[in-house]
Amino acid sequence: MPGPHFKLHAPGDSFSFVHPMNGTEYTLTVQALEPQTMEQELPGSEQWLYPMHLTAMCYTVFPEQGKDISIYDCAESDKPIKIARNTEPFAPEAQNGMVYFGTVVCETDDAEKELHTIYSSLHFEPVTDDVEWCVIFHLKQFEEESFLLI
């Protein structure tokens, strides 16, 4: 279930929201927020141009949210662009690659709070505006039950 959208500008900024099922109020606090560039060595990178710019956010949530709450970037990633080729269309080729996201160094004075890291959508241009994040609630409408299938 989609929840509230929010923008945070710098470490120390916080955002409070309420769980729609149990009424618990949570506070998300930014520990680190920085633009990053993904190093591009992707399979097919000689045929495609991939977006490489993103924003990394390290944060804590109090009380700890468990697995029923996620945070996502509201924006979609830019789509890869096909590079025109002037070679033989049936020539053999090999592909090898990897994706590397930079390191986000996160620290908190409160050892009780777990640190979380998320990444925004990928873009061709560096992200200069604040990212609009969205809270997603993963709700169970029914209790789990097992059935014997014959």
C-alpha cells in the first residue's frame, strides 16, 4: 500500500509517518545523503548507454520498522539508450561486466538503531534536486494458512 511521499535535504533531517494498520508513528532520520556515480561495466555496454547518476541515502527509523515498510524513489529511472553500430550484425561477441555502487559511510551515535541504505533511481544527469521518496507498507490482509493439495 503506497504511503506518504517526502523529501529530505541533508543529514539530520527527519520525517514522521504513521502505519495505516497499527497506528504506530515512525520517524525516519537521515544519517548520510550524497550523490553518486555508478561505475559502468555492464554486459552489453558497447551496445547501450546506461544512466549512471543516483543519490544514496543512509537512514535510521525509530521504532525499528521490520519488514513491512520499505522506502523507494518516486521517480522512474531513465531508460538505457541503444548505441548505433556500424559493424557486421552477426559478428560474434563476448560480454563480461559488473555494477559497482560507491560506498556510503554511515554512522550513528545510537547503537540501538539499525542503519539502512537505499539508492534513488538512475539518471543520465547528476541529481541536483532533492529526491522524492515514498513509503510503501507491505500489509497482510489475512493470516497465513496452509492447505493440503491433492
